[in-house]
Amino acid sequence: DIGGNFGINFIGASGGQFNNNVGGTVTLSGNYLAPITGAGGTFSNAGTLVKTSTTAQTLESATVNTGTININAGTLGLSGTSSSGTIALVGTGLVFSGGTNSVTGLLNGTGALTFSGGTNTVTPAVGSTLTSPGTLTVSGGTSAVTMPAAWTPVTVSITGGTLDTGATRVTTSSWTQSNGTFNTAGTVTIPSGGAFNW
């Protein structure tokens, strides 16, 4: 359990390793903004990482997820993560804030996706059940997002950065773009009564 004002800090140039093996559980229950930090190390999660803290927290160290990340409260930021495992949201938030991030595993549940920085490739595996995130927000970074099925964020807001949704069909009731770049080879559908602000 990484609780209170405590965190794990990899000090030095390289070589540190924190392994949560298959069957293990690491819980983020504290209020430290960067519970796993430091450029000199890697957090490898083959077990289960559970976020129960309502504080917005970011994994600042390189992270390799082949297990399960459960975001049960607040928001969790990624800043250099490769995930071929499962990420599950429970009405919570997943933030791509910096570094190079890749999600190719399952992305399940309900919640909000935010892209504020970094270079991000989000191509969830077939069978992902992420539905109706409350918001899709893009304020920075370069993000390629390809969902495996029709995707229905309630609101889309683009104020900076670049979003490329590939051939994904995006359906939303509110689309607002004041800056940034949006690229698509698919379709954007706004039902009757929705709002489109450019």
C-alpha cells in the first residue's frame, strides 16, 4: 500500500526496478501526487494496481503493465506507460500527461479520457468495453486514438494538441474545438439537439 504522503522515488540514472508480480496487489491510497516517480527506474505491473485515492495522481516513472490497473477513484495520469494488460475505470479518469504512452490491451468500464501531453497511441484490444466516457478532453500532446467499436463520449473538447481517431466512428452530443488539430478517416455524428462549436 502506497499511502499517506509517501511514494517510491527511483534515484539515479538507471537500473531501478519495482516488480509487482502475478498475484500481487499494489494499492495507491495516499495523497502523494506522484506515488511512483524517478527517471532512473521502471515499475512493472504483472499483478493488480488499484487506485483508491481520490487525489489526482501520476505514474511518472516508466511503467509496463501486463496485469490489471483498476482506477476506482480520482484520476490516474500516465507519463511513459506501455499497457498490453487491462485498464479498468469505474466512473473515473485516465490522463495521458507526458512521455510516450501506448495502450494495446483491454480498456474497460466507464470514465473520462484526457490527453494533456506526450505522444500517445491508444488502440484498445478487441473485447474492450469502455463505453460513454463522460468527457474526451484534448489540451496538448499528439494522440492517435482508435477505438474498436462505436464510441460515444458525452462531450468532446479540444483546446490544443493533436487528436487522430483513425477510422473510428465517434458519436457525441457536444463537440467543442477552440484550438488544436483533429484528424479522422472515420465519421463524427452529433445527434439532433446536440451542439457543435468550432
